[in-house]
Amino acid sequence: MGLLRRRAAEPDPPPGPTPFIAEVLRRIGEQYGGFDTAAPLAPDQGGPGMAIVIHIAGVPDPAREPFMHGTGIVRTARVFADRTEVSDGDRLIARFDDLTTADVFGERE
């Protein structure tokens, strides 16, 4: 009897990047690695603003445990009211004067 039996649900596909992150990645020539994080930028790091850590696609590091997601390759975007700075570790790789915190959250009303 299959009256009370349910089919296993298909897992939801992972969400893609937000439009802001997709634009940053397009401009720096990288592909989205599946996840990102955002946090307020500390005052000693140039705040107010936000730090967005973007995991990018690539070959996984063989030293990483299999249960760890992603490649371990990240780019950090420091987003301010007047610009976005993208870094690879401590090296600044891009500055965009037309991408700001308003682009992350949308226009203020």
C-alpha cells in the first residue's frame, strides 16, 4: 500500500551568488565557488563598511578533508559607501568606484 508513503524530496539546488557578488566575480574573471559570507567591517579595517568573503571555483586542495566544502580559495571584498576593494589575501587586485554598499543591499528608500 502506498497511501502513506512519500517520495524522498529532491534537495534544493544551492543558491547562486547575489547580483553584487556575480558582478564582482565577472569583473575579476573568477567563477562562484558555491558560498560566501558577509560581516561588518571592523573600524580598524577601514570601517564603516562590510567585508564579503567569496569562495571561488577551482580545484580543491588535496590537503583539505573531504567533508570540508569548497576549494579554500577566497577573494575578500571590502565594500564602502563610495567603492569596493577586492583582495587576494593581502594583495589588492581590483578597486571599483561604481560598486558600493548601496549595490549590496539595494537603493535606500
